Amino acid sequence: MSTTPPRPHPVPEGLPAAVRQALAVAEPRHGAHAGLTSDLTIDETLILHSIAWAPRDLVVGLSVQSVPSVIWSWGSGEIELASRAHARAFAHAVARLHAEAVAVGAHGVVGVHVERRILSSHIEVELVGTAVAPIDARPLPDAQVFVSDLPARDFALLFVAGWRPVALAVGASFTYAPRRAVGAALRQQTQNVELTNYTEALYSARATAMERMQRAALDAHGAGIVDVTVTEGPLHFAAHAIGFTAWGTVVTPTPNARSIDPITTVSLDDTVSAFDVASLA
Amino acid sequence: MSDAPKDLPEASERRLEEIEHGLFTSDLSVNEFLLVKEAGYHPLGLVMGSSIYHTGIQTRKWGESQELTKLTEAMYNARELAMTRMEEEASELGADGVVGVRLDVNYYEWGKDAAEFIAVGTAVKAEDGVSRRNALGKPFTSDLSGQDFWTLLRTGYLPQGLVMGTCVYHIAHRGLGQTLATTGQNVELPNFTQALYEARELAMTRMQDEASRLGAAGVVGARLEEKTHQWGSHTIEFLALGTAVTRTADEITLTPPVTIISLDH
């Protein structure tokens, strides 16, 4: 940030004194980032404060990659164009999110919401999260700024237990599910039988996607991946293409890793049991 | 395993190799992850088994309550395939058990009677190096969450296996005469009651049989699910699921819980 504070929006004259005062607080000051946006709840902000961290800003990363829509219908093996486009969309979105976090001097991004849209013509990835940093901390070297989809609460718990998030690891694979021959389909009509062609296609998509996610975690020098989100199944616009995606936060222990010693509690609150008339229908 | 897809994909080997080199993956939340560590276990990897299965056709008699053995068999077989494959993956990782197992059935557009049966869980290994495998020498499986797993171990019990019993049952339609006779009256419908009773009992008994085969002391977290899948309103699958547990020599280390009243509403 420059030494002379930019004043793009001077406080207009003629406003009530209270409004002018409020606007003045939101104005950028020397070297400080003023005005704070975050999608954390009050609880989450307080939990962050309890470990002496604070939110810096809401950060966004977005990428749309086009794919030729003909690739989904016929073929065998992996649909590599789609897998590559998905990987690129994620990588670009994360890079943009990361760059925004670095720009506000954050040490990391928590609570990243992952929105994905996989359509026949393009793959879209949108990431929104809150950049956070220890209170009054200096910026870190870019490479050490982490991105994580763990909520602020989980981040604080990890921090207390002496672990830290490192990166978001993603793996995806799209595969053609071979069609059954008409004869086989007819023969199997009345039988209990495993459909090995689909099973194998799903297995191969899964193994490839998981391997890619793990490779990303190893590249980030993590000890493991927690809270892995898995989505799988055929794509709604192409019944014979199977998609498998997995992502999670790479974590690693710090030298202060320790046990958390939980205590058990019993809540004395009455549980609300509502009587639902509709259940009688 | 004889009936598994013959050539498991190359990436599958690589994936398991990476896990053996110390990287773990898990769909446990941070809370569960830390509690599993606290309980003296280390997560090894996300393990899965799946099978896409075509269920056959069985004719039902309109007015007769009966078990549809062919469909029961299909539901059993397909789940067993998925569970066994998950266990195989866990064995390959040298795991003592699998926690947080989810069993799902998904229907796709591939065909009316084809469904995907999938079992997903996190393979764990005891940090003290003592094997905690079950009576059959296989990794234990359990659908308990990380929180439940921690609490269970503190009370001196160890999961043995995810046990299930299933029964696909066709419930007779009521005849016109019966329907007319009960119109406007408060009356129990004994044929429905009896059919549902019998189907549930069959499912629960089968679950208990599985538990006794494991030499378990009991089944915790048992629940009964009822689904019609795609068979119409009078054909129902009753699925009983729970975690079989045994008593270990470990002492009970669970301290009496603190009572709390939360002030938020």
C-alpha cells in the first residue's frame, strides 16, 4: 500500500455529523486496510479472536473453462479433455483467490465455499472465502498463504490442537461408462447380476480422481487430507459419462501438536418435539 | 476376491501406495479427526467399495403378503459386494478398522432396475501397534461417527463390524370386501400390521445373526430403515443396520459427563 492514502471517495459535505463520522472510520488510513467484509458469523469471528486471529476481507476466485460439447457422448476410457478442463478451472480459481488474499496481507483463507457447475459446454468453478490473519501480523511470503474449505470454527480447533491447514487439494476424473450390448441387457433382464462394465468405469474414475487429490496433497507437503467431499455419479446431460470429484483441506502438524482432552457434557435443555399432524395422513 | 472386477485401475495401485507412504485422506470432519487421534487411532485413508447391480424380477401375488426372496438376495448380495471391497481396501492399507461407514444406494438413468451400492468410510489403525481386528481377523467396520467411536472406546467396548439384515416384503392389498367392511370405522388392519411385523422381525433377526457370528456382546446404534426403492407402494425393503461391539479388557475411562444448560435459544 502507498504511503499517501488514496481518497477516491471524499466524504461529501452536508451530511449529518454522525454519518460523516461513520464514513470517516471506513476510509483507508496510512498503511492499514480499512473497511472489512467477511461472510463469517459473529460466533466464528469471536472464535477467531480467541486464538488472536481476525478476518481481513472477503476474497473470491472464479474460472470458467470451455469444453467441446461433443466429447461427452461416445468413447472409451477417461474423458481427458473434461478432466483437464476441470483441473484448470480449479487451479485458476484457487490462484485468483490466493492472489486476493495475498493482496490484503492475509495468512490464509478459511471457509471457502466451492460452487461448481459442470455443463456440456463449459466447466465453472467459483470460490468464495474469508481471508484471515493473526491480529497485527506482518504479511507472509506468498507461498505460505493457505487456502482451506474448513469453516473458521474448524480452523480454530485445528490451531488449538497444533495442526495447520496447508492447501486445498482437488482431484477429478470423468470417464465413459460403456454401454451393455443389447443381447446382454435382454439376457440380464430378469437376473440378479452385477453390471461389471459400470462398476469398473466408476472404480477407474474414482481411483484416478483420488490419486490426483493425493498427489496435490503430497506436492503441498501435507501429512493428510481431512473433511474430504466426494461427489460421484453420471452427469445429468450425458447418462453414459461418469464424473468423480474429491476435494479436501490438506493439513500438517506443527511442532506443538497436542491432544485435545475433550470433556463430555449432557445438555439439560428440553428437546423440542413437535407433533406433526401430517404424519397421520 | 474372486468376483471383483479383474483389472483394478492402475491409479488405484498408485493411490494405495501413496497412502502407505504416510499420507492420509479422510472424510472425517476436523472434530472427528482430532477425536479419533485422541482415542489412540490414526486415520489411514478414505476407503470405498461399490457395485452397480441389476436386480431381477419377481412376481408378486396381489392379495398375498410374502417375502420376495429374489429381491432380498439382490439387496444382500450387492451390499456385501460393496462392503467386502471396502474391507479389502482397508486390509491392503493394514488398517485395524473402518469408522464412519456410510452405505448408500443410488439410482441412475442406466436402467430401471440397476442401482449403485456404495460403502464409504475412513480406515484407521491403532497407534500402539496392537492389532484391533475383529474375531474373523478382518478390519472391523462401523458406522459410528468419530464422536461415538471415542465415547465407545472410553467405555471399554470395541466395534466388531457393521451388521445388517434386510428383507424385501410384499404386503398384500386388501380385498374389496375388507375395504367396504371397515369403511367409516376405527379398526386395526390386522393383515397390514402382521405383514409389517413379520418383515421387521426378519430383518432384525438377520442383523442379530450376523452380530452373533462375530461373537459380539451387542449391537449399538441400531436402526431400521424402510424404503420402497422403485418397486411401488406395496413392496418395501426393511433394512436393519447397526454396529456390533464386544467388551475389551480396557478399563472404563469415561468421566461422568458435565451437565450444561445453554443460554441461547
